[in-house]
Amino acid sequence: MWCRSQVRVCVVSHRLGGLDGVSIEAAKWVHAFRSLGWTVTRAAGHFVDHEPTDVVVRGMWADLPGMEPPPVDADTIRWLCESHDLIVLDNAGSLWSAPEASQEWQRQALASRVPTIARHHDPAWQGVALRTPTPDTVPLHHPALLHVLINELTRAEFARRWPVLVERDALRIAHNRVDVDELAFGERDATRARLGVGPDDLVLVQPARVEAANKNVPGAVAFARQLARVVGRQVRYWLTDPAQASGAIGEALQEAPGLIRGHVSPQADMYAAADVVLLPSTWEGWGLPVVEGAAAGRLIVAGPYPVLDEIRAAGVEVYDPADVDEVAQLLADDQAHADVVDANRAVVRERFDLAALPGELEQLAQRAAQLMAG
């Protein structure tokens, strides 16, 4: 079945092609599958970008914001399951936003006996339920599916809730990976010039959505203000989401030193233009900017979200938002600064480099096939 020239993979998510974390991670899996010589079809309720072979699946995304998704297109789901050798439900079996669609994917996958990987980024108990679900439906947890978790905390929660998944060896961890070589060579001077940043300014970037309360924008602004009081240089706080902010977040942004707003592409240029990456979140499924920033050679200030402990345990040096003086000292000491960022980059290359993803996915696909075969 796993002849490299013949495997047909369908990667499924609620939305694909955007700048959200799930879309970014799904794109890495798509590229890795294709690097194996496998054919990939993307299926989603909504696409931000476009590929000729994309399939829109009704029922996975609301037609208008705030509305429930339309009825599920079971015929399209059935056709996709029957015409592919591997289904990857990338958070499409995890969220409460379209539970009927998740259940239909599982029904059709089991009926067609197609090996299926359910990668879970955001189980509903770790966030805010978007709908009132039928009890014990989503996230999917059938033992004939291979359930891939992005952190140890979530794996332990799945094992505790559904021991049969442990008994069937149906749980795996696959950490989010980053392209170390690409992130290490962004354009610093040109990007800072575009942003209107002076050559001696300290830039603190927070890659985050304005409306996401867990990102703790007020906490990031507070750190920037504290750092500005102890360094002898202009501090610039940069929030990558340009959307309008209100309430406590809007008030905090009014107090941000040297405020910068807006996305910069590619990501390597964003990190190259910055000096510090800020992610003082209360919750993250992984916290991709922490690992990306480490790969890019930037100091990282993050936490207190619980999964950060796993990144630290891997060997990445991450400073707490309370460590203002220590961060200021590192920014003033070139050798100490270089020692930290060089060590961090080496850890990311060893533990989280994107180059290892194709081999990892091939192993996951083989296990998914074994599970579905019974």
C-alpha cells in the first residue's frame, strides 16, 4: 500500500491556507507528504488560498460569521474516503465548531476502511466550546483511528479519558516542527527599514491575534514597558495582527512603547527584524513562535502556559515575563546573548527540525494502516 508513487492522501481541516496555527502546521504536513512522492488532496470547509485539486466540504465551516455550519455533505466525504489511501483529520476531529462533520468523517472512514490519522491541536476541554455538543462525540476517539497529539499534556489527557487508546497503541506524539535553515536567514535591515525601526531600537514581536484573550496582549505590553524602563534604548512593541482592538487589549495597546502593527512575510523576515519574541500566553497547544524564534536566533520571553514546560524540558532556554533584568542584561552582553541563542538553535535543530517530518509521517501512516486493518 505504501508504494511512494501511489499513495493518495486527503488532508482535512475546517479551514486551510490561512495564517492560523492549524493552517500553518497542515501546510507542513502537505509538503512533507508530497516530498515522499505521495499525492495530496486538501479538503476543507473554507480555503484562504487555492490549489486546483482543493475540495470544499460543506458542513465544516459556517457560511457567515456567528452562524452554524450548513448540513454536512456526506456524499463528498464518502467519495474522498473511498478515493484515498490515507485520511488526515487535522483538528477536524477535535473542535466543537462542526461536530456533525467530524462524526461523518469518522463514519465514512470506518465504512471504507481507509487508514485515518486524527491530529488533535485543540481539544474542546482546553478552550472555549463553540457549540453545545452531543456528549462524548468530539474530539474523535475511536480506537481504529491513530490519534496524534502535539504535546505530552494532551496525550496524557486522552489516555486518562479513553484507556482503550493506550491498549490499542493508538496514541502518538508528533511535535510541531520548524524549518531551522529557512528561519535563520531573514532580512533584518530591509525589514526594519520597512517598519520604520531605527538601527538601535529594540524590537519585541508578539505574533498573535488581537481577539485571542489567551495571548495576553496586556501582559506583553507590560513586559515591553518594564524593559523600556531598564534599558538605555528605544523599545518598540510589535503586534503582528493589525485588526482593531477594544476593551482591555485596546487600552493596553495605547500604552505600548513604540507600537508597531501588522504582518510581515516571510516569517524569517519577521523574526530577523525582532530582538525578542514575546508569547506571555495563558494557554497554547504548543506555542510555535517559541520554537520558531529559537530557530531564528532570538531571545524568547514566554509563559506561563503549561505546555511551555515541555519545550523547556527539551533544552530551549525560555525567559519568564518576570525576568526583565536578566533579559536586559543579555541584550547588553553580546557574548552571553550569542551563547543563549546558539544553544537554543542547536536544540531546535536536533529536536524539532522540519527536515525529519517526512520520515515521521511515513511511520504514522504505517501505524494508521495497521490500526484500521484490525
